[in-house]
Amino acid sequence: YLQSARLLSFAQNLGMVVTAFSPLGHGQSYAKLGFEDIAAVKDDVVFNIAQRLGVTPGQVVLRWGIQRGYSVIPKSENEGRIKENLELFGFSLTGQDMDQMESLDRNLRFNDPGFFCPKIFRTPCPIWD
């Protein structure tokens, strides 16, 4: 939900590889801030692409990141999901799929200390100013 297209393009033009932080777009880790129900893997667009391709929504999101040219490092403690997260090269997304995924950008930064530090820790952390 935070695609940072301009930053990605800038980095790629400099020959840098970008790594996706929290690439599955789960807000569960930030439930105290009201993000618990926000997850890219639950989005209808992602679900429909996954269903058509016979893969999981998580695999769609991760494959989308790979096709955009960045590295994806998902976190999981579930052995089945870890295996699924590695099975990303037996399918690809179409141009239309990629366009649909890009339409999901909400410019939503989950991991923003400037937002969550004052709310959770009651301390300012203006790192973006």
C-alpha cells in the first residue's frame, strides 16, 4: 500500500536494488494504531488475480514486487507459508495484473515512527521533517 514508485525509479536509475519492507502489506503489526484490518493480501484485486492464477494472494503480492524489480523479504513463522513464499517463479503477472496492482497504492506507511511514536510511546519522533 506504499509503492514509492518515484523512489523505486530513482534507485533503479542509480543501479540500486530496493528491498521491500513488510512486502505483504499487513497492518496487523500496527493494530494499536487502527491498521489491523488493512492488508494487501485481503484486497479483492489481489484475491481475484490469485484465484485466476491458482496461487495465494501472498504469492501475487510478492511476485508483483519481484516483477517491479525489487527484492522481497516476507516474514513468517508458518512453515507452509515460508514454502509458498519461495514458490514465486512458476507464474508471472500480466501487464493488466501489474496495472491493477499499481492501482492499489494508498501512500500508506505502516512503519512511520513520526506517526506511531507519539501515539504508542507518547514521545515525538519527527524523522521525516
